[in-house]
Amino acid sequence: MELSQKRQFKDALYEQFARISRALANPHRLELLDLLTQGERTVEDLANETALSIANASQHLQTLRAAQLVSVRREGLYAYYRLANASVQALWLSLRQVGESQLADVQAVVQHFLADRSQYQSISISDLYQRIEQQDVVLLDVRPSNEFAVAHLPQARSIPITELSQRLAELAPDQPIVAYCRGPYCLFADEAVATLSQRGFEVYRLDGGIVEWQAHGFALAQETAK
Amino acid sequence: MELSQKRQFKDALYEQFARISRALANPHRLELLDLLTQGERTVEDLANETALSIANASQHLQTLRAAQLVSVRREGLYAYYRLANASVQALWLSLRQVGESQLADVQAVVQHFLADRSQYQSISISDLYQRIEQQDVVLLDVRPSNEFAVAHLPQARSIPITELSQRLAELAPDQPIVAYCRGPYCLFADEAVATLSQRGFEVYRLDGGIVEWQAHGFALAQETAK
DNA sequence: TTACTATTCAAGTATTCTATTGAATAGTGT
DNA sequence: ACACTATTCAATAGAATACTTGAATAGTAA
């Protein structure tokens, strides 16, 4: 192969990978992707959660779709978007990891907004795994119930954050509780920990969500609720 | 935390991750990163390999540095760039993986330019590992010798591709050879396989390079040559 | 059919990114 | 001090991206 052909090959190749990066190079699209790690969603739903206009959300989803990072399923009036496959999730985790380890700014943002978080105790995924086996804790999934239905940690019990304060009676006051939600940047679990802690429960925030649990090689459960 | 504050938090956070993606969103910068997986390099060296002007290469390196993906060390006249840490390498691998699994275009590019590749046989990293243990093959590193010096597969022998045809006498004609280079998109090993095959050697191309070897959890060797 | 809903498309403007060029900086060797 | 080299900086013009708005499409319900 000639020199100029080699260059052509490399240019064409790296251009393809750059296309993917470009699709990721926007904060709104990353937020959309992050939401999609929890399962498929409609455009409207995504637009609401991310505070984008519907047209804008749709446009960003088109961009992600052009890069093959998400796929759509149409059912009736709705378009359901989801991650194209598991490697996309791995990529987002990888990106997050680089951000957390490299950018002091990420830590600064978390520090600034989540000062509360350091007041309360958290528990790592591997510690949790052990304590669940010993039936030592109650595991609480505080995400919306449809997300729980799609996938949740085994043994977890669903009490969406919006219902938590009305359903305190369901929790035994003497058993430690671990609350979790979508992942490290989701605030539901923080809120749950604050609420429960105030009522005298011994409560921990799980460091991670279902994606991180899965990345540890542990299995997930579906529906069957409890 | 109030609603508008939550939004502020998320916007700030995802913006940080988008900064990293933006740094990756250019084919030249990806090529630079890919080269840096082999070890540190000077600006001039990188500019030559990527066919960029020095000023342009330097500018792209600044962009990567601003996103904390690479770091510099200055020694005398030269600035040596390298990957900021291992998580950056993992990110690049992740991105490549998504590209390979998702984008038919990547496969098409490889197919189009590397039609030769399918003529010859390749060997996977795990197969190689076994055959090395059995001392069944000669392992040939055909990258430039300075890259070999930084890191190479254990048991590998260095014959840079530029010297290969003059040094054929060093190779036993009856032993199978496995050639490897920087990784799947590096062409040195393809060239070596073509050359050796033509001279009657039994020769395979390793599917991957030192980064992929490392990603399999195997150790690397340094210097000591042979 | 008609009214309605969820989503997508299209166009315009403001912003950001890229490559090029030439000048500036900071080391080295004499 | 001088000439020289490797690298970075600054300014520019052209290309690509983002968000808004309003219109178009396609399915649903009556």
C-alpha cells in the first residue's frame, strides 16, 4: 500500500471514531444517554427530565441515532429510545471515569452542589453485596417505579422518592437501610438519606446505581416487585 | 436542594464530561492519542507521523492537555507528550469498541483498505499467549525500536519493519512467526506478514498490539531487547 | 371525517471549531 | 553574545453546531 493510501485509510478511520465523539460532545446529549442507561424512554419523558424543549430533545436524539449510539422503537403515538447496546454504556462509564479521575472541575462541581453528601455515610457496591447476603440491611430503590420495573438490584424494594415520606411506616425502625437510585449523579438517594436520617433511621447511600452494579459483574432483577 | 439548583448541578456536571468528549471529537486528536498509547513522543515526532503541521499538532495537543487527557514533560529543547493516565487508554479502547460494533462504516473502511488482511491468517491474543508458553512460535515486534524499548510483549524480538527485508537471515525458516505492531489500525504487521509470507515463512498477524495485550490483563516487558 | 397528540423537519442566527500563517518564547551550542 | 531549534501563541477566514420557531407528519379517538 502506498504512502498516500495509508494516510487516506487513517483519515477515514479516525474520522469514523470522531463522529462518535462528536455525538457525545454536548452536555444535553450526555444527560440523555445517562438517563437511557436506566431503560428506554419516550421523547417527551426525556425532554421533561432534561428541561429541554421537545423539538430540541428530538434533535439531539437524532444526532445520537446518527452515530448509532441509540435506537428507536415506535409504538402507537410514542417513540421509545434506548441505548443501542452494552458497549455504549461501557463507553459512558469510561468517559465518566476519566472525568472523575482527571478533571478536578468535576470533583469541584460535585463538592459544591453536593456538600450534603459528605454528611451522610455511603456504602460501596462490594460491601453492599456482602451485607445483602447476610440479610443485614434493607435495600431501597427510590427511583420512579417504571425504572424499577425495567431492572433493579436483587432484593431491592421499591419506594419512589416522591412517596417516601408517606410510606415510612413500611420500614422497620431498627434495621439499617441502604438507598440507591440511578447512579452517582442522581439526587434521589441523597434526598432519601436526608429524609430517613432525620426520622432516626440508620441509613446509607449506595455509591452507584444499577449500571455500576452491573459493571461489577453482578446480575439484575426485573419486575416481580415486592 | 431546589429544582433550579438541581438543574444547575446537572448542567455543570455534564458540561465537564462534554469537555472531554469535545477534546476527542476530532480525527487528528484521536490519531495522536492512539499514537500516544505506545509511549511518550515529541511534538515533531507526532506531527510527522500524523502528517500535520507542527503548529497544528501543537494546537491539538494543547486541546488534549486542556481536557487533561495528556500531559507534557519538558527536557531540553523537546516537549514529550504522553497519556495522562490509564483511564484515558481505557476510554480510547471503549470508543474503538463502540465504533467497531456499531458503525458499519468503520468495518467498511477497514474492509476497503485492508482487503489484503483477509488473505493472511491472524491469531488472537489469547491463542498467542498459549503458543508462547509452549515456545511454539517466534514473536516479532515490527514497530520502530524506540517503541519496543518503552514496552513490548514478553518474549518478543524486535525487528523494525524498515529493516525486515535485510534481516531475514536472523529468522529460522522452519518456525512459525507471529508479527505484531501498534494495534489493529497499524499497518506495519500487515506489511511484515506480506513480506515474510512471500519468502515462504509460516507467518501470522497478531490481532491487537501492546495495548490490547495489556487490556487482557497480561504483563508487558521493557528494554532488555534481544 | 375531524380534532388531537407525539414527534420530526426546516430555516435562520449566534456561537464554536479548524487550519493556516507568521511572530514570540525558551532552551542549546559556540 | 549569537545563531539555531522546538514549541507555542495570536489572528484570521471558513466550516460546523446549537437553539428557537413554526410547519409537517403520522398515529389515535370520536
